[in-house]
Amino acid sequence: MTSDHHRRRFLQLAGTGAAASIAGCSRLRPASDDSDASNESDDGNGTVLDVGEEPAINPEDGITAIVQPPQEELATIEQEVMAEVEEGKLDRQEAQKEMIDRQRKLVSERSVAFESKVAGDDDLSIEAGIAERGAFLLDGSDKRLLDTLRNGEADGLIPGAEYAKILQARSQPASGPGQSDSNDNESANGSESADG
């Protein structure tokens, strides 16, 4: 019974960590990830976007597109990492880091594919992008922007101002060891349930 409890708790933590990293929460970003100085977006895994992270337009004038890998691929990563935990190859903390790193890599790969697909499109322009967050600031006609959803090019569209928030969260320094902000944890986790 305790094994199930630990597995559920690990899945809660790993899922929250993955969602937070994809959403752009900086608390989980390694302190050594200082790739902001470049004009190109580099996720630390060697995945580089041609477009820079700093927007060429006012974010409120654009739309933020979010791209994510298929849920099946994320589930496969989760299963593989859980298997490594059960085999004793990874402890919980190592497993959470491994899961976040592998999920970020998938998001980055999806980001590069999205950028490549949109690159030659005269009706849509990418004004800025953050590979490991899967976030792009787009400018284009309403029809073309909606087509990114219809065609499966993007997984979501949110207001352009959200891109600025993602960029700001990414550029904030990560917390050092032992530092935490319970408000950030609550907002990333929602309200934590007792054990279920």
C-alpha cells in the first residue's frame, strides 16, 4: 500500500513539475540556464530557434501560440522514468529532473518543427519564440491564426500579453536550494488534496 502511495505522490510531483516547466515557471529551471543573452532561443539541449525571444512587436498586438508534444509521447516518458524508479536506477528527485528534461526536449523539438512549418508562410509571421516553453508570439490574420489550431500546427492560442509573462518568468532567476515560495507552489499545484 505504501508503494502505491509513493507512486501516486511521485506522479503528482512529476506532473506538476512538467506542467510548470512547460507553462514557464522559473522555480524549476536550473540556475545555470542563462541562454537569454543570445538573439536566438536555445533550450540548453542544443535546440535553437531562428527567431529571437525578444518580441519584434508589442506582445499585446500579437497572439501567443502554444505548441506541445502529443500526450502519448509524454505518457511514454512518464512510463520509462517510472520504470527506472521502480528498478532503483533513479530516486524521486532524479526522476523528476529526468522527466522535466525529457519533456522540455520534446517541447523544444515540437517548437522547431512549428517554426520550420510556418517559416515560409506569407500570411503568418513568428515575431518571437521560446523553444523549451513551446511559446510563440505570432502576427497574422485572424483566419490564419485560427487555421494554426484547425490544422494542428498549434495546440493553443492565448492573448499576446501572455507571451510577455512567459518571457518574464523565464528570465527571473531560479530559487536557490532551500528557498521556496509557497504562493508559487500553490498556484502551480492548484489546491493540494489530501492523498487522492
